[in-house]
Amino acid sequence: MKDLSIDLRLMESGFPCHQVGAETQRERGSSSALPPLYFLHVWWARRPLIPSRAAIQASLLGSDADPDAFVRDLGIMKKVAIVGDQEWTLVGKPLAHVRRDASGEVFFLDEKGMKFLEAEVERRERNREIIDRLTSFDPSFSRDPVVTRWAQDSLAFRLPLPAEGTRLRVEERAADPAHVNDRVTFAKLDRVKQALGETIRWDPEDLYAYDRAYANSPEYRPTGLTVLDATAGGGSIPFEALRLGHTVIANELNPVATTILHATLDFPARFGPDLLNDIQKWGERLVSEVEAEMLDVTPRSPLPEAERQKLEGVVRGDPELMRLYGQTEHDQNGILYCRMVKCPSCGGDAPLLNSFWLLKVPGDQWGVRIIPNRDKTVDFGVYEISSGRGPNGENPEDSTVTRGIGQCVHCRQAISGDEIKAQARGESRHGTWWDRVYAVHAARLEPKMDARGRPQRYATGERAGEIKTGKVKFFRAPTDQDETALAEAKRRLDENWARWERDDLIPTEAFPEGNDMRPVNYGMPRWCDMFAPRQLLGHLTLVERLRALQPEIRATLGEVRGNAVITYLQFMVDKFVDYNSRQTRWEFTRGVVKGTFGRHDYSLKWTYGEMPYAGPSSGLRWALSQVLDAYQGISELALSVHQAQGTKLPLKIINGPAGNMSEVATGSVDLVCFDPPYYDNVQYGELSDFYYVWQKRGLRDVFPGLFSRRHVNKKDEAVANPARDGSAANAKAAYERMMGEIFAECRRVLSDDGVMTLMFTHKKQEAWETLTRSLIESGWVITACMPVESESGYSTHQMNMASAASTIFITCRKRVDEDTEAAAWQGIGGTGVAARIRKAVRDGLAEFDRLNLSPVDEMIASFGRALQVLSERWPVYDGDEVVSPVQAMTAASAVVAAHQITRITEGRLSVEELDTETGVALTILGAFGTGEFAFDDARNLANALNVAIEGKSGNYTVADRRVGLATLQPGANYAAPLVKSGSKVRLAAPEERAPARLEKPQTAWDRLHGLIAAYRQGEDVLVRAYFEKHCLPQAQLLRDLLEVYRAEIGDERLQKEVDWVRFALESFGRAQ
């Protein structure tokens, strides 16, 4: 077997995952600050940039790389001024005061600089006062890592301070976002608020002290190394590889994703920021032409009387101002539609609204009312909400459709889901459903008045003399103008249909068979049926105008540059189509239209929103602005690549299956880094068909051959697709086969000394088993598993670790020297693979100590050590059965759980010193938590601990190396610490334990639960009594056990109970 300890990579030894994870959380934490790649075009499960950069760098750097330098190169970096022997973190205006001279960056203590320094002295003094208040309230605060670090950062500068005129040296330091997370969490603690009487408001100097790391572009240095992303998707991994100076190969099966790759990787780096002007010029022309066509079917209605009265109060009845601003609405922000059916009971018009809310934001709340008429028709009205109700007691929480069943507003009879679907498809004798506008979110202009009641005016500039106005948003009921405009849009659509269909502008393709057929079930058998008539009219007008402009764009800009502009204009089309369909929804908690894929499916929307086709807030202008903003941001991030490489980019984009990358030469790749698809997590092909049918009409000439199919290629897509494969079992088999082919192909193209790193984000244990087994069977040795973006508040247990860690990096090497002889799981004299795994995990834990890993990170990193041993010696047999990767991980979890127990108690408690049932229960708590897990995992864990699990139906006498397991029964209590239900096992909760067993405890685990039960019955008094009666001989052990139990349970209610039990026992003293 090849010695993999030679040429170790940072990912395999020393990877600072806690810092990468913390910055990843920050990158994804605010939707308004996401990287620009996210806004360019919808793609599902797009990877954040920082973990992408980290995965590439750590997979190529040696294990001897400086971790601090690695963190700085990720952009996780702050600047400090050196003041004597201390560091002053620079942010805001002080940071802008930094200058560069011959010696490097300096902070000049001129008059302004001295004021900044004096302000820092005062800030630190305030911090020390807060710290004193905390430690005076509770001396234990002085041992809290957050407080001790804060105190160190807030030390007073040595006196005298540097004199005015001094130049302070400025240096870069690796920042510590993981510790910032700890500070944020600390500030929210109840006992902190209790101590201070308020929440800590951290200064910027005590937080990140740098912009989001992805915005700090790495220095472009060509490396000559080739990085391959086999399933490139939205392009995050190859984008970062390109910025790092590598030669990049981005492979992608899906044509929609392939166009995204060109627009993310190629065009911004090739043309740079200057292309923005071209996109804007042609985009504005396209918008103006389409708006002119759509203006007459996007009318402005008269102001409702209620809004006129509000305006009149503001302008004090001024007739001129009322004439200027009190006639018609200024703009529209959203038109809201509902589905209408005929009631089968009374024949009345029945609107289907799943909520009567129109807007639910603090201080601005609106609802809609349905007004039944005598002729069985309905009208709509709107109302403002106060204290949760309308002016006549209307309840906005009401609805007329719930769980697919409607209710008629005339006769109050139910309308079945089957009847609704039949009307949706036009198959009911009662008629076909239709759409109707039920409210419009509009805006009016209102003059700003001065204290004397006169309108304010601009004093200077181009608008000098004009009245200053503000925009007031409101809701109104639909008007005759609205209905007339919709009818005209329908007439115009019908009038042009034959011509547009002849020109192949209309997506009339049938919705393909797939896993989500709700569009067809609800009367949308073709893609074009997903759009209301005015929406479809606008989209087809837009596509027609774009197609007509294409020759002129190419003639003006040249073929390649022109095609780039056309691609971005098509993305504008895609974005507008996304936000103007029958699949959108009105988000009443924000007052915005949410796109078609607010959820990753084709679920029916009972109500939907539409952006206006003309006016100041037209959806067209919004869509163009989104594309422009995205391109500007991407081109700025890729600027160093553009400046260094120009049009000669070290980039190759391939459209094809990852299992057959024939364009990539054998052994030509230094790093394979990709984010593989996960079972049926996202059906990329089925979802992207929505865009494909529009893109092939706009980009067919831009990307010849890319849009030759009727729909996206799903046959070669590596996802578990029951609709394609005929059953869930066949889908699983097909997915596993395709993933094996992908891993085998990646092995072919990778050089012998290269590595492969996968980003794995699936939540299910079965996916772990499938992925890791597929890797091993494809000839890979798994050399590391490193978690990213783990949450400190989550459970530290194995079966919950996928929920705790959003992304796990799995690094692999080629298994070069194949062993032909199978290995044994349990060998003679501790020579088996199980023993090797235990040793590898223990050695790894010693190494992980210096990385400051959280318990979650430590557990997952240990899985990597276990899987490395298993994959190096594959196949491994336990008797006649092949040992699974999950079995190896379970063996690792037993070692880690024992290690963490010892660490929590500072060496006072170890699993080996406990009775069998307590040791097993505590190990299960550390490995699996209090939730259910597979019985096979329990059995594997027991085998790893050399104990047996035995079924016990009642009370029993405890035996060494045996642990009791009861069968779950409704309302039953159990003597055994474990309960089984079907194929699942869990720890019995304290309240489920048999009182008789707790009254005559046999194990420390019994006594632990007995103390908790005593607290619940009588708090301090009964706790002390139980302790005196049953626990005195094991007093210290029980205290340690309580400490571990509290640390591991992850249940705040139980943790508080344990805190009270421990408090009640303090009077006994440690000497007992």
C-alpha cells in the first residue's frame, strides 16, 4: 500500500475548518449580501464561494502550510496597528486613515490619527468596565473563554502613548470569525443580560473587522495546475479556481447550467467590467421597446377614495396639489391573482384563497375581503388591519381553500380537491376554472410638506423648483380598467398566436413526464399554460424583440462579444419569466412577488403575483437591473483574471455527462473538486426545463448544439429519478451506478499524485453509506472528512451530524497498490481493521486538539480517519459480511465519545471505569444523542465496546458486558436503559424509566435518572434525599456523570433540570 503520509495536503492534516465554517455561515447569513453569482440566474444548491476556495486551496497546499496564512489567503483577514506591544484592530474611518510608505502600510498619528487613538483608549476602558460588571456579578465569568479573550483585547495601552507624528506599523492578521460567533452567542445569554441589565452591543473592532471574505479577491498567480469540477452547476468551484490562477475545466451535463457557466466564468473574465455598458445599452433598448408594446395593457387606475382622503389630509385640501397627485396611481408593484371555480353545490363563483392577508409587516397591514353578490358572483375589497382585525372584524387568517379543499362563499359547502382538479383540467361538467385579479399593490406620489403646510421644493440642481415627493404604497380592489386591459391582452395574444407559433416563439412543448406532475394535474399540460395571457403576451413580445435585435448586436459588437451580451439579455428574459408566471406567489410578509422556484418544485399556487409590464417599477426594469448588478459584481471579483489573462483564459467548459469526459485527457488533472448530486435531493433536469424551453428560443444560435433536444437530457443525469427509472429501487440502483461511473472517470483523468475533494451536503445516513461505498469500490482511498459550517448549537451526535454540518469535505486519493487479499474486521491479538481504526482515531484526536475543533467537527474529522483505514484495506469482512463504511464510522464514534467524556470531566471519568450499562448509555448519548437511530448501529457500537445487547421485558439483574433493551409499549416504563421500536433504538428518557428500578438502582445510569426523577417530584429536598440514600458511595462519579449528561443531551429543558440538580447537590461538598 502506498504511503499516503508523504505529500500530505492541508485538507488531510491541519485544515482550520472552524474558521472556514464560520465565514461560510457569514457569507450565507444575509440574502442582501450574497455573492453576485447567486443573483445572475437561478441554480439550485449553488455552493458558497469561501468553502469552494478553501476546498481548492487546502487540497493543493501541503500539510506544512501555515494555517494563519491559509486563512488570510481566503480573505479572512483584518488589519492592526502595532501600539507598543499590543495590536489595535482598525475598522471604519481609522482603517481608511492607513497610508503606504517605503516601509509598507502605516497609520500616521497626525491630529486626526491621535483622535482615533484616543477614541480607542476610551473604547477599551468602557469594555473593561463591562467586564468588571460581569465578573462582579458572577466570578465564573472570568473563566469564560469569550470574556478572557475580550479582556486581553481590551487591555490598556502602555503609557505614555505614542507621540503625535509617530508612524505606527500596520500588519495583516488572520481574523477569527469562529470566535466572533462565540461572542454573538455569549451576548445573548440570559445570565449576561441579567448581569448587565442589557444586551452587549459589540463594537465593530470586537467583531469581524473585515468585509465578507469572498469580496477580498486573491492575488492572481498562474499555478500551472489543472482543477476539474465534474458537475459544475452554478459555477462556484471553478470560479474560485480561476481566481486562484489555476487552469480550469468545468464539466456540466445540463444546458441551462452550461450557459450559466459561460456567463459566470468566461464572459466576465474575458471582457471585464466594460461589457456592463454594452449589456445596459442593449438591455435598456430592449426594455423600452417591450414596455411601449405593453403600456396600454398595463393601465393606471384612479386613486381609491380612501387614498384621496389621506392625501387631502396631508395637503390640507390644496386643490392644485390634489389635481397633481390625487387623480391616478403613480405605479404598481404587484398584481395579485386567485383561482376561481364554480361551486358544484350552488353554481356560484368560488374564489380559492389560502390566505386573506395582503401585507403583514409592522405598522402596515392589509387584508382582502370577498364580497358575495346575489347573482352568485363575487367582488373584492381591501381593508387596513389594526390589532389583527379589519374595521368590521374581518380576520385575515381566514381562507377559502385549505389542504386542497375549497369552500364556497355563497353556500358554505365544501368543494372537493378532485372537483377542483377536474375544473382545472376542463374535465368537470361544472366548467373550467379561471384566474381573476383580486387586489393590486399600487403606489401614489405624495408631496412633502413643510411646517407651514406648503410643499417642499428642490432648491438647486436639475430639479430646482420641483416639488419633493414621497411614494406611498397601498392596496386597492381591481377596477374596470384592470379587467379591460386583461381582455385586451388576451385578444392580442390570440391575434398573434399563429404567427408566433410559426416562428417557434411559444413554448408549446408538453410538460414532460416526471416526479412532480402537479402542473398537468391542475390544467397546465404545456409550458405555455404556466402563464396567464398578459404574462405570456409580455414574454413572447420580449423574446421576439430580443431575437430581432440579435443580428444588430452582433454586427455592432462582433460575434463573441455580441453573443455574450445576448446571453445576459436572455438571462433577463429568464428572470422575468421566473417572476411572472402562474407558479409565483405573493409574499405578504414582505410585500413582494416570489419567483417560480421559491420552493424547489412545481407545487400549485392558489394565488400568484405578477410584476407590471410598464411603469417605474416594471418587472422588465427590475430583471435588467438584477442582471446588471450581478455582472458588475462578478466582473469585479474576476478583475484580476481579466487583467492578467485578457481573452486567453485558462478555461474549458464542457457540456456532457461526468461519467464520460472524453475531452479530458487521462492523468491530466491535478485536483478534482466537485459537489456531486445527492439522490433525489434536487431534480435539476426537471426543474431547469422551465428555463430551457425559453433559452433554446433565445440562445440557439449563441450556443450551437446546446439546445438540440426538446427538453433537458435527464437520461444521463446522476440523480435518483423514480419517474425515469420506474421505481424507487431502480432509481437508487441507477444513481449508484452513475455515481460509480463518475468516480471511475474522475480516477481516470486525475494524475497519480493528485487528490479529489468532494463537497457533501446530504442529510441522510443512507447517502453517506452510498457515497462512501461507491468511492471505495471505485478505487479511492478516503483520506479526510472535514466539516464546514457546523452550528455550535446543534447536536454533537453522529446521526445528527449531517444536520449539524451543512457541508463536509471528503478528500480521496487513488488506491494505487491494490491488495488482492481481503482483510478481517476482528483479527487475532488486536491485528484486525477494527483495532487499526481505533488507533487511527485516537492518533487523530491528539492531532485535532491543536485545531480547536468543536465536538461536531471532531466527530466528523474522526470519521475520515476511520474511513481511510477501511478504504486502504478494502474489502474488509466481519465473518462472511462486508464491513460497511457506516460500521467503521460507528467504531470511530465510540472512541470519540469516550474521548469527549474524559475531556469534559478533565480526566476524572472514563467509559472503561463505568459499569457496562452506564458506559454503553453514555457512549450512545455521545454518539447518537437522545433520538432514534438504527438498531444495526446500536449492535455495531456494542460490538465495538465488546458488550452484548439483550432483550429485557421487565426488571432484571444487571450482568457485566450486557446491556438491557426493552420493546417500546404505549404508556410503559422500562428497567432497561434502551428501548426499541421496529428497527430503531433510542435511550429511554428519565420519565420512561421504571420507578421500581430507580428506587433500587443497580447502575450509575439508574442513579442519574433517579436524581432527575426526584427533582421533578420535589426539587431540592427529594434530590438531596435520593442522593444520600443511593449515591454517596459514588458521589464524585455522579457529579461527573451529571456534567457529561448536561453537555451531551442538547435539550435546553433537560439541561436546566440538570443545572438545578447540580445546584441542589452543592451543599454536600466534594469531600463526600
